[in-house]
Amino acid sequence: MSKTPKQTPSAIEEKIRLVRELAQVMEDKGLVEIDLEDENVSVHLSKTGSMMPSQMPMQIPAQMPAPAASAPAATESAPAKAPEHAMNSPMVGTVYLSPEPGAAVFVKTGDTVKSGQTLLIIEAMKVMNPITATTAGVVRQILVDDGQPVEFGEPLIVIE
């Protein structure tokens, strides 16, 4: 059985700093996952919540924002719950409702769509990612505007 060498507080602080920096890179670049490995450390960070302990010798939580001092007031003005049949953004990026500026939109409210049909595009890190319908149905509501930045998990469009 091998022993893990005892780490000094400064070594632990350095690893915490590294994880925080990687988390900031993820946020700045709109990444949902990042890996870093060298002879001393192996880190896997993921916004999907699937951290792989076998690849990370020491789990260190990324810096979480402190809760607001006026938490009860924040819950009173909380945004409405996302619609039941909303398709959520699979990534951070900028939404485009048409294939190019000046072109017709992919879909509009009231359109009938097929599973696999392109609904919009999300640009992330200069890559255009088509977002397709996961189910057939009628477009009931488009919840985003052309050129709007979106977050991971943000509702985009309602199809019933």
C-alpha cells in the first residue's frame, strides 16, 4: 500500500489556486469541461457535475459565489419556472435564429418541426453549433432573441 506524501498548506493552496484558475478559464471561454495533467497533478473539471475522482487525486471545489445577504428578498423576485417543454441550451454562447445575417429564421412561433430539424445556432468559441429539435411538435414560444448570449441550461425554445 503506497502512502501519499503529506502536503504542506502552501502546496494545497497552490492546487486550490490552479482549480480556481481553470474554473475561470472555463467560464471565460464558455467551456463545459477541461482537463489538465502533468507528472504531479491530474485535474478534470466539468459543469455537468461528473467529476472523475480516479483522475483527480485531490478533489477541490471550485470557488462558489457567496449567497446574497438578502436571500429572502431574492426568492421573492425569483424568475418564473422554465416552461415544461422548453429545450435548454447545451452550452454557453451566442444564439443566432437564422443561418446568416439577413436570412430567414430557422423557425418561428407556430411552425411544425420534425425531430432533428435545426432550430437555431449557438456560436461558442467561433464555432457555429446547430441546435436541433429533440422531438417533433409545434413551436409554442421562442425564449431568446437573435444575437443574445445564453448560459448552459438556459431555456431556448418551447416545442409541444
